[in-house]
Amino acid sequence: MLEDLKVSAATADPPWSAIELPRVKAKRWYAVQCQPHRERTAAAHLSNQDFRVFLPLREKTRRHARRIETVTVPFFPGYLFVQLDLSRDRWRSVNGTLGVVHLVMQGQRPLPAPEGIVEALKENCDAAGVLLWTADLVPGQAVRVLTGPFADLIGELERMTDTGRLRVLLDIMGGRTPVVLAPGTVVAADSLL
């Protein structure tokens, strides 16, 4: 019987080679909680450790001391994404990185982001990592302006022009003033952005 095993082992493939195991995608995206306003610091230090990092950004208008400026801020304040292979990468070192609070965990293991979410976010970003998106708006809907000199004003979407821009009626100084804006600069008034 021992001779039969030696012969079959020498001439044939092992019995487990015929079984095809489902391929598990080794690299997944994981959410990392960061210290307040330290997302860029955490992203830079994680990149220095050869981790692949994704920090989605959005444009925001900031008013301070009679100045209006448009800045890029994290789309998810306090969070970024890191791509890890838990079986190969030193994922515990992420928790000790400057600017990082901890990986989002489920029990003793990091919790992966749902498949396709981060990839979809990355596809909708420009080269600088700023998300490009348009809201689904309908005429008559209350909208809030996100950027520019009319930032944070509430108005009513009147119509979409032939060139794809939005005509919005803003409540300015007791009257309704029509303003033409780019589609990405307004959101629904009840939106969390």
C-alpha cells in the first residue's frame, strides 16, 4: 500500500489540485478614522509607509474676514481609505501612524468597505482627488448653493438652460433674483453637504 502511494504521488497531481477554490480578492479598501483636521497628514504618512491611500475631497467656499475663498476639504471629514491585504501587509502599523486614530474594526479585524464603493468614488474624481458629481434636481425644488459668492444661500431651481447650467431664483434682500450657476455648485436644500 505504501508503494502505491509513492507511485501515485510521483506520477499524478495531488488530489487537492483538482479542487478549484474561489478566488478571494486579497487587496481591499478599509476605512481609517483620523484625528480632527489631520486627514492629509495621515494620508501623507501612510503613503510614506507604502500604503495605497485614497482621500476623497470636495470644494467648499469659506468666508472669513471679508474674504471668500474656495478650498478643498475631505468629503468624509475625519476618514480616509487605505488598501490592504490583511494576510501580507503590516496593517496594525496603520493604528500607530501620525494623524490616525484607528482602523474601523469589526471585532479584532479591520472591517472592509463594501466592494465597489471606493472604486466608484475614485472613478468620479479628477486628477487632484476632488469628487465630480451632480445632484438629481427638478425644477421647483429648494436648493442650496455650495460654492462661490452665493455660498450657503437657499433658492428655488427655476430651470436648466440649454448649455446645461442651472437658473436659480435666490432670495436676496427681500427679492427673488435669478442667477445662472454651474450644475455642481448646488445641492438639494435638505442635503447634508
